[in-house]
Amino acid sequence: MFYCAPDFLSIGDDYDFVRVRINGVTAELIGAVVGAVLPTKHMVDLIYDASKQLEAQPWGPPYDQSMMTTKRWRRQDKKIDDQASDAMFARGDLWEGHAKNVVVGAGLTAKRGENIGIYGWFDERGRAIQGPAVNWNSHEWTYTDYSQCIRLIHKDMLVDGMPMAVREVLQDKELAPLISDEGTLAHCTYREFHPEWLE
């Protein structure tokens, strides 16, 4: 069993907030402070299955620099929150489907940490718009746009009732399939490839 935040990482309070769009390294630096890590694709799927499900609200073309501007954040969040209000979701409920997730996975090794892994944003049929596999090929690791958010996962989980670090589980041959559909992961963090961000 693992623990996750009920919604994506935000700044503000319960009544005035915005979901932040940041890269994997920045997210992991925040995670180091609060005791959290990034999910795998399989964890996102498990969260989606257990959640109150929202539908993706894409803008469509043009796919240009405006996608990466912060003014889109608030406007996209209004679309999300309007949908949640219509569905009578309560703040604090587990929500998923309404943004792409920054994830860790085997692509970290293949891309040597140069690209960002993005997965999710589920449509009305429960299909990941950014899927069915993680997209490791489209963006450098520094990339962010209005559609991608950060789901924080508690750094420890329970395995047979005993606490164990998520990253240790991901590197254990027998346990990794609990939270990874790619088997064990040699690398579980973007920070490993960008130590300059630790200075």
C-alpha cells in the first residue's frame, strides 16, 4: 500500500490556490523537503482506479509557446475546478484524470535523464491521452506546460504491513511489480542525473 496526495501539488490555501507546473528535478527537490517521491505509470493507473475521476480538458491547437505560460495555469485550473464542482467533488477527495503526471520509469535510464516522462490525462473512457505508454520522447527534462502537474507520493509505503522506501521497492526484483509495470528500475530519480541542481 502506498500513500499519495489527494490532488496535484499546489501553492496557496484551500480557497485560493493554483496547481504548479514544474519539471521532475524541481519536484524531487520539493519532495526531499516534505518526504515524497514521484510516481510510476503503474502507480498513476492505480490512483486513477481508486479516485474520483475527472476528464482531461485539453485546449487543442495551436501547440505553441503559449502552452508554457503561467497565465494558462489559472485558466486551466478553473476548467478543472468547474468540472469537479459539477460532479460534487469535495476538496480532499482523491482526484485523478485532470492532468498529465510527471513520472519515473525505465525511460530515465534509456534517456540518461535528458527527457521528462509524462503520462496520464484521462479521457471520458478512462484512456490516457498521454499514453498508453509513458512519453519519454517529446520533451527535455526542463520542459513544463499547462497540462502537466506533480502528484507527490509518500517516500515510504507498506509491504506486508511493514514500512519500506518506495525507491527500495522499485529496485527489488520481487516487490517492484507491486508499483511498476516495467519491473525493477535501475534509476528512480531525475536528481541522480542532474547533481548540479543540488548545489
